[in-house]
Amino acid sequence: MKVFKLCFLLFLILICNTANAVVQTLRVAVVFDTFSTNYTAIERTNITNNIINNLNASFNGSGLGSYINFTLAINTTDSISVAGDTLDYLKFKYSVNPSLAGGIKAVRLTLHKIQKNYTADVVIGIVKPSNWLTTSICGTSVNIPNTSQITNTFPTVASLLKKGDDGILFLNARDTCLSRVYLTAHEVGHTFGLHHGVSVAIYNNDWSHYPTSILIGTGAGGYGKAGTSSYDYGTIMTAFNLGLSEAKKDNRFSDKTAYKCGTFDNQICGDTSSDAVSIIKANAQYYNQRGAWYTYW
Ligand SMILES: [Zn+2]
């Protein structure tokens, strides 16, 4: 009788564990640069709330709401840029891995410190670069994890996707940038290992937008149609890189199984090379371990 009860209990545990996929809640730190921005506390709160709300809307709208959601860890100000560094320069500064001391990562720069203190999986630096009014660049992620980065220290794709500094990105504090509902989801998508994809590579005749040999997965690209008709459309990772207006971009990640894109919400949202939703579902648990990077790895 006791054996039967034990078996029944184990059976229930098994059922519960498989039936309820755990939603990965990613903690977001939003850091406003004290050198180049001077928002009021209310303005910072509004911008921060928009970022979190837009992120969750993009992921929910992509059918990823039961896999990933975003919550605010901290909204703060700190010194990020010096003399209005460009976004490219900030990316360069942060792309050098923080040093390791006895297997524990050492804090090197402002956003590392905040990431550690608040165990943030996503760290967003809001800055006005020196060319903030003229540059076409509204955001940049420090690194797009890819298989060329596999080393003895990071022997698997999963280990790359857990890296804390792969969760750091910068946004240009220009109203016309921050008002883009897709902007943060696009940059977070890059930190998840997603590239712009085949349609952008063809549109720009530049295959760095879909580097097949180093992708973390075949579907790690955005989907879109450009230059064919007035009904052209894009997804989050193709976004502005196809020259489409805001109204012509679906607030969705590419998905080869969904016919929910385009002007009438009935066009396919992806194909084999553009299946970001599958990539994100498969790796959600790793993206959620970036905040712990400073305490163990
Ligand atoms: Zn991009």
C-alpha cells in the first residue's frame, strides 16, 4: 500500500512538472546616463514603464507570453558615457569581457556593477551619444551570441546565452527612437542570438545580417518582404532594416508556423531561416540566468 501511494505521488509530481512550463521572468535594469541625459524622475519612470510594457507586448504578441516575461529590477541614473561616446564606442568598451578572479567575474564598468547588484538579466543603458540627433542608429546590443564564440570557458551555446554581459544593450535617448514600440525587443532579440535575417541581407546585399556559419540556430533571423508591393511587411528583427514604415511592421518575432502578419494579419510570419519564436522558446531558460553571472558560472 505504501509503495502504491509513493508511486502515485511521484506520478503526480511528474504530471505537474511536464504540464506547467515555467515562465522565465527576466529582470530588467534601466540606467539613464548622468553625463548625457537629464530626465526628471517622472520622465524616467514613464520611459521605463514604456520599455517594460513594450517588451511584454512584443513577446506576448509573438505567442511567447508563457515562456518569457520582463519585470523591472531597477530604474536608476549613473555615469555611463564620457563626453557623449557614440553607441559604437560604448559597445566596444563593453564587448571586452569583464575579468575573472578565481572563477568569479569582476565588476569592470558601470552597467556590470548594476547588473551584479540587481541580478539583472537585461541591462539597458539610455544615453545620448555625441551624434544622437543625426545618427540613424537608435540602439545597439553589446554582443550577438554566436557559435564562433564557443571556447573551453564557454563550451556550449547554452553557456554563451547565459553570459551576463550578453544581456547589455544601449538605446539612443532621442524621442523618435524611444517611441518605437519594437526598439527594445529588437535589441533584446540580438542579445538572444537573433540576426536581422535573409530578407535584410538581400535588401542590403550584406550577408552579415544572416551569417549562416555562426548562427545559434537556422531560424535565428527576422522575416519580412520588401520591394515587392505596397503590402510588404516586416517583423521585429527586420524592423527598420527593410526601410518599411512603422505601420508596416508587425510587432512579432518571426514564426514559420503563424499566419498572423501583414496588412490583413493573414500572411506567414516566417520560414525555415526566420523562426525566432522557436529559438526563443528553446533557450528561454538560459536567457534567464544572465543576472546570476556575477555570483556563479
Ligand atoms: Zn538590429
